Amino acid sequence: MKLMKNLFILIIFMISFLDANSQAIIIDHNCAFLEPIPEWAIKKASDSLHIAYGHTSHGSQITYGMKALANQSTQLKGYKGDFYCWKEYHEVYGDFPCLDIDNRFRPGDLGHNGDITWAARTRDYLLNETRAQDINVVMWSWCGGCSDNTDEGIQAYLDAMNKLEQDFPDITFIYMTGHLDHWSDATLKHNNQLIRDYCITNNKVLYDFADIESYDPDNNYYEFSNDNCDYYDANGNKLGNWAEEWQNSHTLNVDWYQCSAAHSKALNGNRKAYAAWWLWARLIGWNPQIDNIEITQQPQNDTICSSGIAMFSIDFNNADSIRWQYKEPGFAPFKDIFDNEIFSGATEKTLTINVENSNIPGNEYRCKIYFGDTIVYSNGVLLYIFDPVPALVSYEDIDCNGVVILTGSDPSPGICKWRIIFGNAELADSTEYETFAYNLSHGKNTFEYITSVYGCNDTMVFDVYRYDNLSLTNQDTLLNATTGEDLSITTNISGDLEFAQWYKDDLILNNGAKYSGVNSTTLLIKNIENTDKGYYWCELRGYCNDVLSDSVFVDITNATDNFDIETNPIIYPNPANELLYIKSNVDIKSIGILDLNGNKIMEINNSVKHIDISKLNTGVYFIRIKTGGNIFYSKITKM
């Protein structure tokens, strides 16, 4: 049963390899990278390959590099997961098999000067060892034998490899170049090139040991170098060590990892291990020219407003399909995304997220790309969501000097802007959250404050008023009134009035049947009575200051106490323009004209029947008529 299973695996491997080996497979410095090797190829190689590897110290750079790689973490660039293990005997490790390598399956290496003892040992192993029943890959390494060899010796190596391939057609034999030797640079380069040319011409599989250690990971070539990664000029002067220099300028356990690399540096062992896994992946059918997925544009973190639309985009060279995924904060696993009211484009190159309809703070996103058996994941990205910063403003809404300080909410890390919508004010700085406006227009000035944080905008429109100081311009101090009449008391002011309140003596007045205009600058006392006699004053409140008016004394004359109805003089016409006529049944002693403040304008001391008022200014006056022991007051109007 075991033989049938092994035969089936071998047939599948041969079909895959024949397809992959339609041309030479050259594993050189271009293959010394972990990132491009897909997860499926690593797992398939571990499940399908059974490798016999013969080597001495230099060849152990591959196995020691692979052993240390299996113990790395996901911080290492290109690391696909915990399945890079290999074992001396095939076994299952976790949920997947470890790569089967019969390490040092026979003693020795590829020898020197045409010695092909290694070939006889290989033949004996394959024909006689039970362990070799499922071996489908054989690889031997050099250990200095290329540096002291001849053209004939190299040809003996190539002929022996070709004979093994003919005798064991179900097994892949891996050719190899020799490690760098600066002391025999020209001979080594010549012999290595003979091996390369043969493999390319005859479609062989070559692990180019020398080429891998001639380049650093940045593809810098070191023409004169040795196996320790020291490099020299053409005259043999040592210039440095490329592996140590690269390690010192890069991050341990991210860009490279520690490993034992005989006669060399850790970075050289890293690259030998990467190239080995590239080789194993190629042997089971992976073709990086066809099957490899290259992400040409990684998604980027996005920062948007809580009411906005977020987008993550990706681009790549090959894919059968894709699926965007997300995971919640913490150790939650990634979950597939499907189109709904929140997400659209879950299987397209651009994923759109309607943030307004979602509750997804702190989620991480990535894209899963499928191509054949290959699955590649993009970098994980984050979506940062900001709520809008309210455009709140504090300010002095009453300004009496034409300057006002404006303070808005600080939208950091966003921006803010002030605008003048109405008025002629000027702004000191329109882009600082705290500024001041000056030269405000009298009356209303309208401003707008705008905050913006990653597209989250908020705005506030508000008015600031400029007022002038309040002051008295003139003031009545004495008024005479006759019972039954109405009397107006006016306080003349300049500036801006906010509120007024009239008082009589110490009593506050209210609008009603007796008073009106108690909250204005003119108080009207209706139907004067003797009880209305007293002092009247007004409390005036301005936007910038407060003023108290002078007290106005109102004296009351009771006409019925001084005259009989029969003896009251008659004054006409009233209003009058030029002549004012007076008709009285008693003798008139004198007639006086007074202004509303009680000041005498004119007086006539003899009895007359008319008065010329043509020279008086237009307005309201008092007329005072004395007869015998009585005094009569009345208002007249000059037109």
C-alpha cells in the first residue's frame, strides 16, 4: 500500500516537474528572496519532495539557514507562516508535513580534481537503502573543489551527473556551482561558468551557490569577494564585508535573522535558505513568471469624517478573484466582506465603505488575492474615523470700541476659517481658531466660523453688534400742566438705547390708563390731576453704559379754582400762524408766552385784543394771562 502511495506521489511530481523543467531552472541571487514564494508552493513542496542532500561544511549554509528560518516569527519580511520546517525523516508537523531532507545521506562532497566518488555513493544509496525508496531529489554541494579543479575535472562532474539522470530518470538531480574563493578567483569563475553554460544549454536545474553570495539583497554586485562576504578591489585590497554592512543598516528579525552559516555571515545563510525554498517551489511546478502574484499598489490607511465615504484600493498583475476582509481590534480573525449597505466592491480592486451607516471603529482591512493555487494577502490597513468638531464660538456680542475678540473651538488636527458675511470689519487672522476683528461697522456685523477635520465640516453664523455710548442732549426740568390735559415729558438722548424706565419720585411707572411710554424716552401722562404733581425721572440703559435723567418737576394749575367758566378768556385761532386773538369778559393785566420749560419768551403788560406770534419758532408754547388776582394757563401751537 505504501509503495502504491509513493508511486502515485512520484508520478504526480514527475508530471509537475516535466512541465516546470521544459527549460533550465537557474536558482541564483534573483531567487534569494522569501516574499515572492507563495504559501501553497511551500506546503506542496513539503508534502511532495523527498530530498537526499550530500555536503560538508560549506553546504551546511543551506540547511542551517533553513533550520533557523523555521524558527522565525511573522515579523520577518515575506514569512508566510509556521510551515518552513524540515526533518531528517519525513513526518507531519502540526497540520502539515515538514519537508523531508535526508541530510548528509552519504559522507563527503563533490570532491576535487575530477574525483567522482560522490557519484558511486549516490548510486549505492539509491539502489540499496530502504530510506531512499521515496527520494525524488538529489543534491550535492562543493566545498572548495571548484577552486582547484580543471576543465577535465569539471567535465567529469557533468558527465557523472548526466549518467545518474539517465539511470534514475524519476529523480531530479540538482547541479551546483562552487562557493567563492578569492585566492583562486579566476579559476573558480571559469569553472563555475562551465557549469552554468552546461545547465542552461541542456535544461538542467542549477543551484548557483557562487552567484547568490556575490550580491547583497539590494542587488549590488561584488566582483572580487569570498565565501565570508569580504570584498576586495582588483588589486586584492580588502574594502569591507557586504553582509555585515547590510546587517548593520537593517533590522534584525525583520530584514534578516541570525543563523549559523559555516565560513560566512548570517545574511549569506538567510539568502541560501530563501534560494533553497525557491528551488523546492520551482520543482513542484511553481513558475514565478506565471503563477506569482505581484501587488503593484498596496492599500493605504484612510482617515475620513464619520459621515463620509472611505475607500481602499489595490492593484496587482495576476488574479482569478479577490475578496476584501476585515478584522475587529484585538486577536479576532479576519472575516470576508460581502456587499451590503455598508460595503460595496468587496470583490473589486476598490472597496468602498459607507461610514455613516456603520459602527466599525478600529477595524483592520486587507485584500485576499486568488490566482490558481496561490493566495496572497495585501498589507493590513486601518480606517481612522473622526467626528466633526462643532464650530462653537464665544465672543463679546456688544462692542463699543470697534474691536471684538473671537474664539472658536480648536479643530486640531484639522483647519478652521473665519469669514465676514455682513459689515466692513477686518480680521486679524482668518485661519486661527482665536483671532480678533476690528473696525466693526456700526450696528450689525455678521461672521461665519468653519471647522474642517478630514472632510468633517461644521459651521456657525453669528452676529456681533457695535453700539455708541449713551448720553443726554437736553432735559426738561420744570413743566406746568392744567388739570384735565395730557402732558408729555421727553428725555432727549444720543447713542444707542437698550432699555428705559420712568419713575415718579421713587415709584416705578407702568403702562396703563394713566401712563404710556414708560419704557421709552417720552412719558405721556393722561388726564392730568392734582395728584400728578411731583418729580419724574427716567433710568436709561445703553449697550455700553447707563444714564439717569434729571428730575422733571411737574406743577399743576387747577383752572376751576382760578376762574369761573364765565370769566375764562377765549384764545383763537389755536393753532395760529401770525395773530393770536384773546377775548375776555374781565380786564387783562398782562399776557406772557412761555416755552415748555417755563422760560419767558415774550410779555405784554397792557390790555390787548391780539398778539403777534409770527416771529416765534414753530412749536408748542404756554400762554399765561393775568386778570385781577387770577392767572390763566393754556397751551398754544405756533404753525
